[in-house]
Amino acid sequence: MNICFLMYPWDSIKCPENDTSVALIHECAKRGHGVAVCSPANLTIRNSVTNAFCTIINRMAEVPNSLKAFHKKVETREEMLPLAGFDVIFMRAEPPLDPIMLNFLDSVKEDVFIINSVDGMRVANNKLYTAVFDDPDNEIIPVTHVSKNKEYLIRTIEESSADKMILKPLNGFGGSGVILIEKTAMGNINSLLDFYLQNAIGGSDYVILQEYIEGADKGDVRILLLNGKPIGAMRRIPGDKDHRSNISAGGKMAKHVLTNSEKKLCEKIGPKLVKDGLYFVGIDVISDKLVEVNVMSPGGVTYANKMYKTRLQEKIIDFVEFKVQELNAGFERRKRLRKRVDEA
């Protein structure tokens, strides 16, 4: 197989031993697959064909076992290649989502297996996606409000029975812009809303108000799902000086065994994720409530591997290989049957 990883530049990776994309590429290289890396800014069209200026990872006679050594020893070359010539495009670009990138991918989505799918990323790239899951009694989704009407947002806070709420930008990522607000500081809330609404964090001036979930101060649970089923989980614990549990914000990882409620949550949302072509995602859960669905470049594989002595990337690439074989078999079958009809 030939796989194009649409992601951040290879040379920009500072900690390859903690990087999920490097783990996936390393696994592909071990299996002898051809691998190219391309950033969204390097997509182009030549003679009406969608291409990419790719960093091609040269095949190695012997692939080092460690991710750090692999990243250091890899040799690359640059070449413009047609995206439709790849078997797989693996989406690993960091948020926020670039809609122009999706327009490029639209032209090849019928020719290449894309994980996650273009249409799936289009509908699920921001925090509004949790609203697609039917949950009228808020059993798995916390009470959530989204607006850019300041007066409405203030009234919502004042009418809430809770003393605390979470405020965050609609298109934020990595914990950026997530703050805890309290009713006792309405003066501060007023100025915060002015800042959020006027500065358009993440390219959007919509903000989310969400009920504060008890237990959030102890962190959240990141669950990795493959083809709608959990393959790994870990608890993310906030740092000493930050309420956010994101690793990028100073959080730490710890082992976690899925509870029955968390398993049921995965069972409830899994079929919808698969239907939308969201095959590899990371969900964030607090006290059995789904807080966020990460569909662009979910991380945590390397941390889970270290904690549980496993290799989640093997399961992920196994799945990718299966999907490509499935698609190729379907193509060959149609080709064979159409030939019979043509010859009739």
C-alpha cells in the first residue's frame, strides 16, 4: 500500500517518541508500505488533477524499533504526487479544520480511502457535533448552549441553577480558551464575553457555555475508538496550576479501566461515528458525560502503549489494510461483472 499522511511537517516534530502520527508511520514502514507526508498548505492542482508536494519517506532496509531513532534516521525526498494515486490518505492535520483542504480532498474521495472521511470531518470538526447524538435527558451529553448573542449568554448564565459553568470557543483545540466561570463574578464574565466574541478565537465568534460537571477538577478520560469500538483509554489529570487536563496544557496521563457507563456511552455513539466515516477518533468523557469528539488528529496512542505495554498502532493499520482490501475487492468485482455485461 501507499499511504499519504496529511499532517504537520515531518521536520517540525520535536518529541517523536510521544507522537501518534510517528507511531502510525513507523508501523507502516515496518510493514513495507510506501509513506509520504504532506501538509495541507502543500496541496495543489496541476492540469485539473489534485496533487501534493510530498515528503516521501525512503524505505529502510531495517526499521529501528524506537520512534525516536526511526524519526532521526529516516531519509526523505521531495516530489509532487497525485493524491488519487495513493491507497490511503490518513488525516493527521491539527485543528482548526481548513475547509479549503476538504475541497481538495473532495476531488479524490471516491478514489482513495480517507481516514477520517471528508464528509465526516466536515460535520464533526467542531464541538457542535455532540448535538447529533439523541440525548433529550442529557444522560450522556452535558447541558450545552452555543451562541454569539452576548445578552442571551449572560441571561443563560444568570438563569442557570449551577454556580459554575465552562466557557470555551467553538473552534478551540488542545484546551485553548477553556475557562471556568462563576456566577459570583458576573463583572468578569461580561468582559470575558466581550473578549471572546470580538476576538474570534479559532476563526469563529461563537462560544459554548456548558454545565460544569462535578469531578472535572480531577480530570477527564480520553477514549480512543477504532471503527466505533474502544481500543484504549487513559485518565488525563490536570496540572497543579491549571484546571485543564490536556497534555498540551500540562496535564498528566494515568491508567484507566472503562466503567460500564463509559462502555455503554461508546456503544451508543459508535454506530453514528462509523456511519459518518469517523473511524479513528478520540472522545473526552467526564463523569460519564461526553464532552468532546476529536476527529482530526486524535492523540494518546504512544501514552497508552507505554502504560499498557501494547501497540495500538498495529490495530489501526490492520483496520486500514482491511478497508483498502475491501474497497479493492469491491472494485474488482464490479469490473468483472461489468465485463460480463459488456460481452453479452
